[in-house]
Amino acid sequence: MKNEFPGYLVLLFALALFLCGCQGGRAEPPPPVLGEPFTLGVGESAMIGNQNFSLTFAEVIRDVRCPTLVNCAENGPVEIAVTLLIQGGEATRYEMNPEEVPKSYGWAPHQVGYFEYLVELMSVDPHPEMPEDAVDFGDYQATFMITLEE
């Protein structure tokens, strides 16, 4: 009977390891909801709650912002491309930047209307600290908020 007990423990231990391994992956975040900020990395998409509406952070077009540890005479934009899609429709590409600036600056807007939705680009990170701090475009993350247009 002594020999059966250790075998039983080994079996229980192996089963526990197996069950723990099945739960070890990265948990998927809940889908974004209207009126709540959410963040995407380059190439990532999100379906907005139960709206049949998705947003994809397609690419970083350019980043000419003044580094945070430098005193610049002017600050440029960071501009990204997003793709918006209503289920069953055609995808539409927009260029956006997180700064609210007059159209005369020639920068992409920080908000775009798409059907009954208003998409706002709230921020793009990381922000370079020094001019030599090149950021790989794949490391960028953008924070958005989507609301219904009034």
C-alpha cells in the first residue's frame, strides 16, 4: 500500500501542473465600450462592445514631436493611421493626431466622425525624451475613446 500512495501523489501533482498550465496564457482584455478609453498597439484591432464597429491602429505615419527633455521652438505632430469598419461595410482609413490644433496647421485631426460614432485619439506613446531616442514604430500604443455623435 505504501507504493500506491506516492504514485497517487505523483498523478495528482501532474494533474495540478497540467491544469495550471492551461490557465497560464495572457488573459484577453474585455472589449472596449463606448465612452471608455482603450489602448491598442500598432496592428491591433478592437471590436467596440456590441456595436458591430471595429477600429484598427494601422500604422504610425510620422512622429516629429519635440522630445520631452529638449526645449524646442516648435512642436510637431505624431500622426497615425486608423482603419474603421462597420460590420458588413467597407473599411475606411483615417489619419489622426492626438493634438487639438487649428486646421490651418495642416495636421491630421484628433477626432473623426464615422457614421454615428465620434472617434477621438487621446494619446500616442511612448514620447521620445531625447532626439537620439528613436522609437520603433511597432512599439507605439495609441489610446482612443469612441462615443456616439450627438
